[in-house]
Amino acid sequence: MSRGDFSRSSRPNTGLEQESKNMAKSVNKVILLGNVGKDPEIRSTGGGTMVANFSLATSDRFQDPQGNWQDRTEWHNLVAFKRLAEIVRDYVKKGSKLYVEGKIQTRSWDDKETGAKKYRTEIVVLDLSLLSGREDGGGYTRSSNASSSSGMDQRQPAGIDDVAQSAEISDDDIPF
């Protein structure tokens, strides 16, 4: 049989073709690296779920037609829920540098005063890493997956650095 003679009907049916026809072929994933614009707003829903709303600025640099460099800043509305909202509350502040993974979501509601339909597009945070230095409140990585090892606070407790610096290490302490 030549390559041109190979057809779908001559292949064994593994069930994957039918499964792939039924599966949705779409992705809703956002990756952002930027700076927080103002301190997050923290609230709780009527059911007690903590919610953090904050903005993140990303910048793009380009050359205009005259050859001058221009900076363009894009502002993104972010929302974090539950444990991620608590982390935002405790560690994120204006100016913090963040790496965020999430998904785009658009909400709509009717304006109470005018009755007009309002829309807000925001990024629902699914994973968050603080990239600012310790003095900026950074150094924390948290995933929405609670079993992830990166979801643990990677910072050393206060005073550990002092103990480590006072302990002398000699050649006898090295096992090789």
C-alpha cells in the first residue's frame, strides 16, 4: 500500500477520533507579569467567600513611525477568591511585582441608577507568584492547587537567617 492509498477506513478505530470530535477545542488562559496599581480591595460575599479585587499594569515598548521609543501601559482588572484572596490581602500591595496565571471572564449587570447594561472584563486569578523582594512583601508563591508544593510559603521564618549566619561550617561538616 502506498502512502496515498492510506485512508481513515483502513486504520483501526481506537475511539479517539470520535472523542476528539466531541471535545471542545478552546483555551482560556492568561499569563501576566506586571505591577499592582493600588492596594487590593478585600471583601467577603454573602456566603463568606473572600474576594480580592486589584489592578495590574503591564507595559509594552515600541518604536513609533518617527523612530522614538514609546511606552504603552495596559491595565488589567484582577479578581482572586478564597485562599488566593487571603494571600493577596496579606502579601500584595501597591507596586508589588506579580506573575499571574488566570482566565478571562466578562461579567454583566444592570446599573441601579440608569438601568443600562454594564460590563466588566477581568482576569480570574488561578495562580499567583510574588516577584518583589522581601522588603516589598514578596517572596511568596501560591497556586490554586492546594496540593502543589509551590503553594507553600517559601520564606524562612524570622530569625532563621541570624542562626544560619552565626553557625560556622568547617570542612569536617561536609559529607563528601
